[in-house]
Amino acid sequence: MNSENKVDLPQLYRHYVFACNTWRPPSHPHGSCGASGAEALWDRMGNAIEAQGLNDIGFATVGCLGFCNDGPLLVVYPDGVWYRATTPEDVDEIVNSHLKQGKRVDRLVMVLQAKLGASLAATCPGGRG
């Protein structure tokens, strides 16, 4: 699209959360967010977003985000902040600080190293880690 045809797109959500819910057996060498207890955590997050009327926050559980051994993981866009939440209290803090107030929860931030080519494809179904 050239600059003469720019379209103003509405911003539907202030933040959108993608939370990995991929499940593998606990003994799998690559691990998984599901085996690390993600389902209960993401249920809590979805319920909190809804109960608090945060209609400007989108939330979806998704397949693998590519860093299976580090889970349970979620990423908040448009900020591109990755979190590892392991307790219900972690989820509450992300909702109350980042999603409601725009304050990053530094103690839960994950700084991830991108995996390259074959190593990425080899670690997760669909080539995602």
C-alpha cells in the first residue's frame, strides 16, 4: 500500500495478551507451558480481565510461543513484554500492574534469546520452540 492510500485502523485493544497453553507430558525434554500449570493460571487471568471489566484488554490462550522450557509464558502486545507467571499472585500482579496501570512487572519479565533455524524448528510442533 502506498502512502497515498493510508488507512487509519482503529485500535481495538490497549493491550493484547497471548498466553501459551501447549501441553506435553511432564517428562518431555522440551517441557511445555501446559505441563507447568498454565491452564489454571490463564483461567485466572481471563476471569480477572472479565470480572474487572477490562474491555480494552484482549486475551487469548494460544499454541506454543517458542520457549517451552521457560514456561508458563505469556506476551503482552503492543509492548512486546514476555512474562513467566508461575503463581496466581503473579497473574494478579500482571493484571493489576501492567494491564490496568501500564506498569511493567520487572520481577516476572523474561528476556528471551531468539532461537535460530533448525534448533527452533526442532523443539516444538509447528517449529515454534
